[in-house]
Amino acid sequence: MAGLIKRLDALGRLVENVALVALLSGMMLLAVGQIVLREFFNTGFVWADELVKLMVLWLAMVGSVAACRDNRHIRIDLLSHLLPGNAVRLARIVVDLFAAGVALVIAWHAWRYLGLEIEFEDTVLVDTPAWVAHSIVPLAFALIAWRFVVGALATAVELFTGSEERPS
């Protein structure tokens, strides 16, 4: 079972990294291409600016998931300098579970918002359903919640076994 979890984690890392590289590269190429078209040819794609904005959204959301994956998200770390080791671990478990709860609430409300976009038939990029473009938000927050739960479980294992093993 642990081997399967490690392989799924490795696959998730690969998908996240490929998505980050593809989104950043595509966004830069599209933005530079749009500038060249406007400056030298007095033309451009009508939909390009909106697509770049959506790519920024996707890049931010996938990047947030990757940051939580590697425990590189923003963390206020005052307690770790004041408390002894096991108290720090216990505090980290509580904070990670709280963060997971907040991320799940955001994911739930983003999911509800997608329902409204479907109901009102909102569109982006001329005629693409807006819910397709915005579906990254509830998905990313659900994955962030998952990463926080996994981190809390790993910290709990460290607390009760005394080992320093973190999921990679």
C-alpha cells in the first residue's frame, strides 16, 4: 500500500510540475506574441488577454498546490522558536488541520460558485463555458486540503514514533 501511495504521489508531482512549466511557458509565449502583433502588425488576438488572465489563475492555483506539497507555503513560524520539539509538532498538527478545514470550506464555496456559472451559462474566451475555466479553483483547494491532512498525519507519526520521516 505504501508503494502505491508513493507512486501516486510521484505521478501527482509530475503532473503538477508539467502543468506549471506548460502554463508558464504558454503564458509567456502568448503575452510576448500579443505584444509583437500589436506593436509591429497593428493586430492581435481578441481572446489573448483573457486567456493570459485565466492562465495566471491556473498557474497560481497549481503553484499553490505544489507549495503545499513541498511544505513551502506561507507559515507563521513564531511558535517553533518558543516551544519544545513535541509541542511544536502538536501545534503544527492543529494548524495543518485548521488550514485543511479552511481550504475545504473555500473548495466547497468555489464548487457552489461553479454551479451558479453553469446555471447562468456564463462564458469566457468568446464561447467557452466559464465553469470549465474556473474549475481549477475548487479542485486546487481540495488538493491543498489533502496536502495539509497528509502533512498533519506525517507530523503525528513523527510525534508518536519519534522519527523524522516526511512524505516526499
